[in-house]
Amino acid sequence: MAKSLSVRNIIKRYGGVVALSDGNLDVRTKEVVALIGANGSGKSTMSKVINGVVVLDGGQLLLDDKPVHISSPQSAKNMGIATVFQELSLIPQMTVAENIWLTREPMTAFGTVNRKAIKDKTEQLLSLFRGTYKTDLHPDDPVASLPPDEKQIIEILKAINLDPWMVILDEATASLDGRQVQRLFELIGDWKEAGKAVVFVSHRMEEIFRIADKYSVLRNGKTVGAGKMKDINEKELVKLMIEKESVFTFTRGETKANEKPIYLEIKDLRTDTLHGVSFRVREGELVGIGGLRGQGQRDLLLSLFGDVPYSGTVKIFGNESKFKHPREAMKKGVALVPGDRAREGLLYIRSILENLQLPSWAQYGFPLRIGKAKKDAEQAGASLNLKMAGLGEPVSSLSGGNAQKVVLGKWLMRKPRLLLLDDPTKGVDVGTKAEFYALLTQLCNEGKTILFYSSTDEELVGLCDRVLVVHDGIIRTELSGASLTKENLIAASLGTSKGGAL
Amino acid sequence: MKKRVTWDFLMARYPAFFPLILLVLSIAINLFLQPNMLDRETLNSNMRVFLPLILLAVGQAIVLLGGGIDISVGGVVSIVNTILATRVGLDGSPEKMWQFVLISLLAGALAGAINGFFIAYLRLQPIITTYATSFLYAGLALFILPNPGGGIPADISNLYRTSTPLGLPLAFYVIAILLLIWVYVSSTRYGKYLFAVGGKAEAAYETAVPVTLVQFGIYVISGFMAALAGIAITMLSGSGNAEIGGQMTLNSITAVVIGGNAFSGGIGGVAGPIMGAVTLSLIQNIISFARINTWWETLVKATIIVVALAAPGVINLIRRRRA
């Protein structure tokens, strides 16, 4: 039976902020609809409205052309709508099986949860992604102990386990690696065959073109275009999203880094996940770190920042330095832009000013020279093209891309010499990404050295001088110049250059 | 990867592991100071004193598991004590006693429901709300019985004090029943909801868990358990005193935390807090047997508790340093 859901002219306000002013969407069975838009355009709000997490302020939802009211997650579930959330809806203290079956546990005759049944059925569900896990994933593992990609997979399995007719995937691929995305797309194909509808929310153009049948573009809370994927190309789609053309290409000019002195030298760096990493970086170089997720890239950046204990030597300008605390690293001009900005990068409820100045307050004396701090923050904001209502506003009022600018800004205000970037463009819209790339290039030209880990291969290829591909805790391959292509990068990530030892 | 039995694994998987060590330790010290501690009479006279705190700790454990806290339990204990002491009286009939036991339980659940309404439906902070209602309940107890006095029939009191079915203290049976109920409840859907709400309430809501109802429910349970504790302590003392519950609130929270439950919710159980309550009571015993100057008692007791609470943290710190 063909089912359909139509979203008509919906409005949603959060306090004074209008998140959606005219949202529209049409989904029917056997279709994959890509919901596209820059950060802050209202995509997440749209999925939350359809899932009943937030209640709309105006407009209509039509299920099979009849008006419906989705007042809570419970009522969405009853209508057969499941959502894979961007902010995970898993309970960290509970096990994989308990999370997948929460509220729908099979019961025994005594009214207790049938643990054997949920374990067996969870094993079956887990086998859908078998072969893409990096850990020995087991139904009884607590969710808190899993890496982000496996949490995301559990989230997907939890949604699909409801056997819904419609699945909303809200940025579900953002933390998955290539093989996991591939597996997910195969599954989406199966679901489509089986008569399900999928709403696919993503920033990754390449994925959208691979999987979607139709698109619907949001811009500033309004639906500005919808149609079939085959009638549109990437450039036109991006144009719809951001009103102005010309952002999606980025290339870095030739560098003269080869004549510069060696800035950073690392020998035989070892941690729990790194098994002997050595490399050198010249001053002003932009070096990419690639590879599948969770191969030790994060540990590499954290150990250079003094946040993870390690063995081996790290020399900065020839002087051996062993940081035992981020404070020591900061003193030497090292800055780390963390990947999980919500958890590690920002104090969401505090103001933009406080967030920008957090690492720098010491230089404003006692009592604080607030006026100067404000002026400096103002300047930093302007140079980053930060879109904000005022320095006093909380960071939570910013969109993802602008929030990430604050994370970068707070470190740039300390004028660092070495920048460690941990997947800084994750969940950032294309417009902000383009600004980001330009900024990184400019920073390198100013003589700053950058280590740039990214889960997006295009970024590494397009932006970096060299890319170190990390696999299983060692640098498997170094790509530069002509060898730095997307194909080589993916091949090296999978470890194929040494016989695919996965 | 092979799973080794490590300290981290034990701590994460069995939150009651550390409280068990503390319990064994305190039993050992107590036994050294009071060699006849495990005799039938001594054991019973100890356990009947411990039971009210055990009941209170179980209720508090449920609240903490669900991500809340209840500071008003002591007030509920006082209310129940004063109701029984004034309404039943020293010469009351057993029927009258059981009638008011029932009313006390309802009063406890009602007091919990008031907390639950403020916290779950009006979305007020648990710590502030129950702090405020703790004065409300303590004040009500003083209103019912301004000066210590009244009481319950000695027969009924003795029933509580001297019953030792099969030679074991009554409290053991109560603990066994509590544990059985907990094992059952924690494996029902409601048990999973409790952990889900205490673990991450937003995520539970997005998964269509009835978060508000669960939050409301934990305070009703806590109020009910506090009423049980109030009944137990009244039967123990046989008399009424509006200030009898005042000290018990912090003890119940301490017992739960010693018992290995996370203060932030979602981790732990009921067995640990029961052990925590016994440990806490044994510490009190140890102090009196060790003939410590009464002026120092509070200081010594508090020091032992702080050390017990800090121990897992200290062990983890040492382990981190060594790594």
C-alpha cells in the first residue's frame, strides 16, 4: 500500500528565532527524498516536527492526504515514522540491546523483559552491518563504551527495528566511514524495495546524488526548491542553498613550504591506539591526516596537545617538548580545535564573548579589562565573518557553522603557531566550509603550521600539501603532489596498499 | 579482544562491588570490637535499628537512579511517626494500629506525589523542590506533635523488636523481599524506563519513553518507602518525636552514594545502597564501641564516611597516574 506524508507551509519558532517560516516536503513510499540546506536552514527542525519532538506553530501535516497532528514522539511512532537522530537518542549507561528495544521490549509471561529474545534479535540486527565494526560489538556492551560510528549504527538499527514505513536519517552518515556508508546505502535500497520511504538529510553532495530520487531544499526556514535528482546538478543545487554561486571549489595555491625550516618533528609516537608514528612538518605547511575513522588520528592530535599520555619524542623547532597538560602545550603556541564542538569546544549556554575569550582571560589582567576583551573579540568575530546578534548572545543561538567559527576563533585569539584541527568541518554547511578553507590557506601563508584531520576526503585532497594516511595506529602512506588523489587516499585508507590488512 | 577482569570492568559492571568490600571491612572491624555481634540477640537488636535507614535508602536509590534527589524523606518519616504516636496511642487496639499504618503509607505516597508533581509536571529543580517541601513536612510533623510524647502499644512495638522467624532477624526478611521486588522490577519495562530517564532524559523522550510519568513515579515510591521507614522507626522506639526523621535524610543519600549509585543517575541498583545503609550504621556502632569521646563522634564518623566516599576516586587517580 502506498503511503505518503506531506508537510505544508509549516512554521516553527523558538522564542524569537524563526527556525521554519514556510517548510514543505512530500514523501511517499519507495522514494528517497534528500532534504538539503545550509546549517541553520531548518532541516533538523523539520525532522523534529515530523517526529513529534517539537510541536509546530503553524501549517499542516498530511498523512495520506488527511490532516494529522503529531504531538509527541509516541504519536509519530504510532504512525510508523522513525527517526535516526543527529544528536543521538541513545542512553549511554544502557546496553546496545536495551537501547535498541527500549519501549518495545518483548516480554515474558511474568511481565519481565525477555532478555534472551532481545539478545538474539539484536544479534540479527547487528549482522546487517557485520564486517564494518572496528570493535567486537556485542548486544550486552554498554553504549557509552562504543566509538561514535558504532553508536550511529545502533541508532540506525534502533529506528529500523520499529519497522516504520518512513525513516528520517538526520545527518546519519556524518560519523560513518566509507564502508559503513556503503552498507547503509545498500540497506536503504532494500528498504525502498520493501516499500519504505526515506528522508535523507545530509551535507555531503556526493552521497545525495548517489542515493536520493528527489530533493527538497531549505533556505532560511523556507523551502525554495524541490524536484527530481535527475533534473538537477550539483552546482544548481548548491546555488539554491546559498543564493550565490562560486563557493564549492577550493584549491590551494603553490606553496614555498619546502624552503621553510622544520617546525615539528615526531619520532616513534606511541599511545594506546598509535603504534609508532614518525613524521616532520615544515613551518607554514598544511598537512592533512586521513584514513578511516578511529584509526588513531584523534590520539595523535590529543597527544601533541598534551591531553593523552604518550611515549616517543616530539620536537618543536628542534627543542624536545613533552607536554603533560594542555596548559603547557598552549604556552608553546599549540591550539587544538576539537571535533565534538558541543562537548569539547564550547560552553553553549554562555555568551559568545566568554567562549571566545575563555583561553585568553589571563592576558586581560586583574581586574579584567573588559572593554579591551570585548574589542578584541569584536575584531576576531569580524575577521571570521561571524554572523551573530551580539557578543552577549549565548553560543546556543548560533548555527552549527557559526558555532564552529567561535571554536576556531577562541584559539586564533591566542595567536597559536601550531593548529591541530580535529575534523572541524563536520556538520558545517558548504558556505561556511568555503570560508573555512580560505581562512586555513591564509593562516598557512602567515606562517602558521596546521595539522588537519578530516573525515571528508575531498577536503584533504583539495586543501593540503601532503596527507598522512593513518591506518591501525601507524602512518600507512604519505600522499603528496601528483599522488594525492581521492582514489589513492581511499585505497590507502582501506589499507589496500599493504594487502588490505583490515 | 579477550575480556579481562580488571578494576575498571568490575566498577562499571558491578557498581555494588566496592560497597561489598566496605561492608565486609566494617563487619570485620565491628566483630573485632564486639565478638558476640553475630549472636542471635545482638544481631537482631542491631538489624532492627538499621532497618529504617535501609528502607529509606532503597527509596532514595530509586530516586537517584531516575536522575532526581529527594531531600524531604526525613520530613515524611517524622510525619508518619507523629501520626502513629498521636492517633494510635499507647493503649490503642491492633486494628487501629494497622488502620493508621495504611493511612501513613498513603500519606507518604501523597507527600511523594506532591514532590513529583512539582518536579515532573512543573519542571522544577528536584533539589530545590524537595528542600522546600522538607520544611513543609517537618513543619507539619511539629504541628501534629509539638512536644515528644504519645506512642504505640508495647505489644506491637515488641512484635517488631523481637520477631525472629527461623532464628533470623525480621530485617533480613524485609531485605530479601526488597531485593526480590527490585530484581523483578528492574527486569520489567518500568525498570528499563527508570534507567533510561536517569541516564539521559532527552534521549528517552525522543524514544517515546513516558519521561514525565517515570519522574513522577520515583517520588511517589520514595515517599512510600519513607513512610515504611517511619513505621519501622516508630515501632522501634514506640514513641513519638517530630524531629526523629531530621537526621535521616542525609544518611539516606550517603548510604546510596556509598552503595555505588551514580549521583547523576542511571547507574547502580538497590543492593549496593542496602549495603551502604548497613555500613553506615555499622560505622556508628564501631564508634560507640571504640569508646571515642562523644564530642569527637561526629568528626570521626564524618571522616570515615568521607574516606569511604573518596576511596574509589583515589584508587582511580592512582591508576591514572601510573598509566
